[in-house]
Amino acid sequence: MKLTFWGAARKVTGSMYLLESVGYKILIDCGSDFSERHKVVTGGLFPFEASDIDLVILTHAHVDHSGNIPALIRSGYRGQILTTAPTAELSELLFADGAHIQRAEKKIANSGPGNYSYKPVDRFVSIAFNTDFEINESITVRLIPVGHILGAASIFLKVKEEGKTKTILFSGDIGRDNYPLLPDPQLPPQADYVLCETTYGNRVHKETESPEEIVRRIVQETCVDKPGRLIIPAFSLGRTQSLLYTLHKLAIKNELPPVKVFTDSALAAEGTNIYSKYHVLMNEEAKALREKEESLFDFENLDHIKTFKESKNISNYMKPCIILSSSGMITGGRIQHHIRQNLQNPYCTILLVGYAVEGTIGHDLLAGKQTIRFKKRSIPVSAKIIYTDIFSGHTDKFGLVKFLSSQDKTKIKKIFLVHGEYQSMLDFEQTLQEEGYSNIEIPEYGQSYEL
């Protein structure tokens, strides 16, 4: 069994791992990676022949795990994509949205096949959580729920080679306990080999209050005590739904001030419909609320913005309001307009609710930069910038240790650290060593291992 790391190696983005066994090639995730290093190393999108891949298994819908699947198909991939039903539907939304954005910008993000065209993938095969699915006579897969976003899973593979059975676990992105809407991550079965994400491998979530209390206080301070506008950059899938759910709970308890709430993302609106469709996969609190309410996400004063013209008109709304828009790192989408228009507004508060990679506007705001560059224009920052990690979809280092706690240290043969900044991986490696784990690897891009 051979494992090659074609993405998320010593960095956060572009998850893609190639597993080869008994003449069969499986690609675990196929995420977008637009970094300069990636283009220099590969000269294009894929460092292998797409037509040689027999199967793709997808952990979840976020584009850093799924975004290059359409390009893989255009490059000659003829197989199926195994994943959960919610991930299949959310991924199709993201594929179409990515193509729309690229067409609008009239540019291709990478060399190689035209990355801006789109037609429905129609390759998904949905399998239920915690069900063994036979890929062929030698390989079986099981998807294990891990929170993070709706439908997200770890991938547990059993591979029979020369009369022996080997097991390998791909963590995907691991969610956190007590997260709005989603069940806690499930601990995985024992594996011989584990690939573990390290996004927050050297950090601990600091918030101790509930999401409702944090949001209630921020809204009071930014829209009532100082009557202004609260802008929340949030990913369309995952965080937007968690925020709407939290605002809804406040509205039910009459703890949400009577201010307008704008959700400005067509993708988020469609994603919310899919979340509503799969409410049976929510946590017990959300399912109980769904039995009492017609919707988990709708409440008074909520206004879903549909067109770009309506989006721009929000700038003319002079009363206190809340604006939810994507993307979360402010790398594109309608949020850029709202941020650009309000950076110099001292009555505006920008609430950042998640991780932002270096080189994004979100990262610059988190770093406290006093001027932000939009294309050729530098804009001074007069708006108030605040941050909370309560809506972060990734578990912290303690949650990662908990996730690995189901692994017998005497049985696990190797742990590979992936999907994190290199320093985060180094720090988490030390944490695991202190916990008694050994045989820890931090693979480089393109590095292969015989397992």
C-alpha cells in the first residue's frame, strides 16, 4: 500500500492524498490549491494522470477539500465520488458557485483545463455514516461523522493485501464539541495509520461563554449602545447557518434587538435549504427546536438578499443592522463590497469568526493592520475589528488529542500530520510525543510512503 501526499502538506489548503493498493488508485479529497508554490511544483492542477484514478472519496464539501473535482473530471477522471448525501449536495453548490465567480472575473485561477466552466458533476454515490461500503473485494470504506459542517466525515479504510488487513484513517476536518447545530465528533476505530489535521494544532479555543451570550452582547454593543452596523464575514456553508441558528434562538427568547439582519449570499441561502433538508442529522438541541419551529433559521427582521443590486443598496440603509456575507476570509464574494465601503466607518464593527490564512484581507484585519489594500487602493481602518473563536468549525489541540485518544499507542504504526501551518504541525507533534505517541511524520508535498 502506497500513500502520496499531493496536498495540505505543511500548509492548510489543497487536501489531496493518493492511496494505491492492489492495482487500485483512490484519491482522498481533491481540494483547490491556488498557491504559487503549488503551481511552480506541478506546472498545473494535477501531478498525476487524472484518468489513472479509479475512485475519489470526499471528506466534506469545503473547496479546500473538494474544489478541484470538476477539473479532475475535465482532465479525464471517469470514476465515481463516494461521500455522504449532504456533502454531495453542498459540493454541487460550491462547484457551480466557483465557476460563476471565475466567469464573472473573466480569469482562470490555474493553468491547465479551463477551471471556469461548469456542468453538474453527476458522479456522486452517497453512503450513510457508520456503514461499511465495499469498494471492491479488497477495500472497504466507512464514513465517520466529525461535525465541522453538515455531512463532514472521517474516512476509515480497510485494505486486504497478500492475506493481511491494513487500516488507514483520514481525519478530514474535525469539528468541536457543543457546536451549534452539529453533533459532537465521533471517535474513530483503531487504525494502523492515521492522517490527522492540525489547523489548530497549537491553539486552544478561548471562549467560555455560550454562542448566544457572546452574540447577544456583541449585537447590544455594536447596534444598540453605539447604533451602528455589525458586519460578519462568514463562510456560506457552515458558519452562516450556525450564526443564523444562534440569532434565531436569541429571537425566540426576545433577546435580539429589533434590528435588520441581512444575509447577503445566494450560496448561503441555498446551503441553508440543504441544512434544513437534513435536520435529522443535527444535534439533539437543534432537532428539538425543529419540532417546535417551522424553521431553524428564519426569524423576524431577517432579510435574504438575492441580487447584487440589492446587495449594493445595503450601503444606503442608514439604521443599525447586521450583515452576514461571504467569504469568511474576505477573499471574494459580496463581503468585499461591504468591507470596502465600511472600513472607514467608525460606527461599523467587523466581527471575524474564523481562521484566515496569510495573504487574505481577513488575516490582515486579524493582524491589526491600519490600512487594507483593495486591488490598487489602500484604505485606512477606522472600523472596530473584533474576533471570536466560538464559531470556529475546527477543534483545538485538546480536541485533536481527544480525537486520537481512541487509538492504542501500541498498535498505531504511524501518524501523519497534515492540513495545518508547518509550525502548528511541529507544535502538535511535540504535544503528541508528550502524550506518549511515537512514529509521527510531517510529510512534504509529493512525498510517498510504503505502508
